Amino acid sequence: MTVYVHETVFTWGATPLKFGAGAVDEIGYDLARQGARRVLLITDPGIVATGVPQRVADAAEAAGLTVEIYDGVRVEPTDVSVLDAVEFARQSEWDGFVGVGGGSAIDTAKAVNLLTTYPADLFDYVNKPIGAAKAPPGPLKPLVAVPTTAGTGSETTPVCIMDFLDLKVKSGISHPALRPTMAVIDPLLTLSMPPRVTAASGMDVLCHALESYTAKPFHSFPRHTPENRVAYNGANPISDTWTEKALHLLARSFRKAVLNGGDLEARTDMMLAATFAGMGFGNAGVHIPHACAYPIAGRVRDYRPADYPQKEPLVPHGESVALTAPAAFRFTFPTDPAKHLHAARILDPATSEDLDPREQLPSALASLMRDIGLPNGLGGVGYDTSDVPDLVEGAMKQQRLLAVAPRAVREHDLEAILLDSLENW
């Protein structure tokens, strides 16, 4: 048998999809085909107010299913809010789950599915070094994801993310078994999404695409054994194809969707972009902006963005990812200049070729972020130079993500990226 030092194999998986206006009305048929009869629908109060969860429940009940709604999901879920949902779910028996909402609801549904199917301490499953990163001992129950935002791509990915309150950091669980068994993607559900939510969730899509596109190539990793293959393989030809598709859709419709939320064509493009980017990064992985995003969100003090719940300080996930993206891609540029320049040309064909090549992708990102009303860097959400050491410490805990970066990332590299991100323009 030939012995390889470096990886020669990549894997690629994706959730079966049903996409299009009105797709959600067929969910009862889709659940029944998977053997679900008694279903827990998991969502949050803001989404409940739109009427979408009840519409989903009505469609399922019309097909003969029994549905109960849990609406206690927290926007940007925490270990506490996830365990509250698990405790609720354990009060009854379910043979299927539906996550309705953004990544918060879908990620919570993944965790509920895992911890009710194979009960254990949450930290047994959480990624290292925060948890033990144990694999689920078998398959999970059917989980249908119904996204109402064009953002996380959680409907196609094998990860769920949460804030760990005592640790002041985000982490999560990553395993192929968590991937939903089906995604029902209906652009009509996003028409009521307000501008700031559209902007933040769209930046999450964009960073998913760019990070997976520029990730460490799969063949640069040490050889894995079959039983130890990871969910994040690194950039590969299939993930690159999907992420490029996502970038073209974002270039065409991101600004339109923020400025005119009723533009169904733009909303459809954004939902397709989120799906395509999820199919890319859910296999290739994400790296520096996401690693930095988790402590940025976890250590927020006073920032309360428009269009989000105002009860507690919050940096929306998409914003926390975007804030370091220009500096991060300036850092990764030398690993593959051609890819960085190609991405810049897709996002902003008018980018001047006279501009320093290293600056072309950061410039395209900064221009977009200004146009859609995002904060100008970390300073815009309340951080200053004194916070950088703590943010570095939190980002360094995200080794699962930093391992996917196309070049080694050390503490002083993160410090430079974060300092460079205090203002982006």
C-alpha cells in the first residue's frame, strides 16, 4: 500500500435541498418521508412574531404530523440557552426536529437533536481545547432546517456555534452527523428581514465564501486516517466552485437586498449565495475572521445595533466576522495572490489595477461595508487597543479554525490583524 505524507483525499457533503418561493408549504410531505410523526419546531420570539413558525407548523399538521413549537432560542445562542432548549425537549419524545430562523435557531436545533439522542455533558461534544470533541456514537434524528435569513448557511453545515458565558468566548460542536437531513429554503421568508440584519447576515455569507476560497488547500494537510477525517478539509475544487458562485451572486445583489428588502430577485440571490457558501465552507472551512469573531462577540460590553433585540449588548455574528476581514485577507494575500485578486475583481470589477495588489480585496470589502452601513472596525463596536490582548487570547482558542488558515497564525499575527481592524476606512 502506498504511504502518503500529505493528504490526497478530500470529502464533500451537503444537505439535500428544496429551494424556491412557496417551498416551505410542502414541509409536511418532506418530514413524513423521513419518518417523522411527532416533531419539535425550534425557533426564537422574533421569528414567532413574523408568523413563519406557525405557518410551518400548520403545513406539517396538514400532512398529519403532530408539532409543538419551542420559541426560547436566544439570538446568538449561549451554552445556557442551548441547555434550556435541551431540557425542554427532554420532557417529551420526538422523532424529528425543525429549526426555523437564522443560524441561532438552526444551530440550537442541531444541539437539541444531538443531546436528546445521545445524552451527555455538553462539553463532551464541544470542540477542543474548550471541550473533549467526542463524536456522536451514531446517526441523529431527522432535522429539517428552514432558514429565514440569508446568512449563516447553517442549513447546509455540520457545525453549531454558541457563546460560553463563563469563558467569554464562542465555540461549538463540529461533526458531519450534525448536518441537517434536509433544508427547505424559501426566499419569501426573508422579505421582512430588516436592513441591519440583512447587512450583518450577508457579511457572514461573504466571509464564508472568502474564507473557504482562501483556506489552506486540502493537499497541504498531513494525511488523515479514514476514521479521523475532519469536517473542514481545506480548500478543494468542489468548495471553490460553490464559493465562486456565491461571490458572483453577492456582487450582484447584496447592496440591493439591504437597500430594498422587498426586491424578491435580490433576496433569492442572497438565499442562493448563503446556500452555496454553506456548501463551500461547510466542507473547506473558515479561518481567521471567524476565529477573531468569537471573542469579539463574546466580550461585547455596550454595543446594541439597530434592528436587533436591545435588551442585552450584542455584536451580531456577521458583523463580528466582517470587522477583521479586510486585515485578515491582507495577511493571507501572499499565500495565493491570484485567488485574492480574482475575488476582488468579482466583488468590485471597478477596483483600480493601480492599487497595491495586497489592498484590492480589503478595499473591495471596505467599500461594501461602508455602503451597507456596517461599523467602521472594532472601534465602532466599542473596542480599543487595551482590549486587543484579551481578543488575541480568545481567538487563539479557535485552533479548529486557525488550522484552516493558509499560513501559520501566531499570537503576534492576530495582534497585528486586530490592531489593523480598529478602523477599516
